[in-house]
Amino acid sequence: MVYVIASLAIIVFMVAIVILRIVPVAKNALHTSRGVVTMLSNPELDDTHREKELQRASVSLLGNFLSITLRGAIALVLSYLSIYLADLAGLAGLQDVFDLLSSWEAFVTATVILTLAWLIWKKWLE
């Protein structure tokens, strides 16, 4: 049952990442960064305009960072909550699930499975 609860916790985490829209926020940060690089390489802009754009981009990137951090924390809490509730229900011990999830074998397996799932998901949506 420990494997089932560990798998459930990973699934909850991934679903939370999708529902909380962490990837689009990260893409927005990347878009902002690329826009700044493009703007800085434009020889037609003066230093005052560049400075204003850099300040605007800095605020935007800080907001993206805080947003990603908060959303990531929520995803982790939801994942932990699934393990905690399973422990309360007597389905699997909290420490047993954490021991499994912190093993290198579980990390590699989860990474491979989640990467394949992501690739299949992206292909299916296109």
C-alpha cells in the first residue's frame, strides 16, 4: 500500500501543478526575460527607456517568482496532505511513504514516468 500512496502523492502533486498553472507562469517569466534581452540589444533605444523597461521587467519577474513559489508550496502541501490522510486512515505510515519517495530508485522511476506522461499529454493535446 505504501507504493500506492506514494504514487497518489505524486499524482496529486502533478495535478496541482497543472491546476495551479505553474507552467504558464514560468513561461511568462521566460517570455519577459527574452523580451528584456531583445530590448537591450535594440540600438535605437536610449538609456532612460532601457532603464524603465528593466525596472518594469524586474517587478514582473519578481511577481512571477513569488507566484511560482506560492503555487509550488500549495502543490507540495496538497501532496503531503494525501500522505498524511493515508497515515491517519491507517493505509500507509507517513515515514514509510517518505522513505520510499526519498529513495533514488523512486526518484528515477517517477522522473521517467512523469516525463513520458508529459510527452504523451503534450502530443495528445496538439
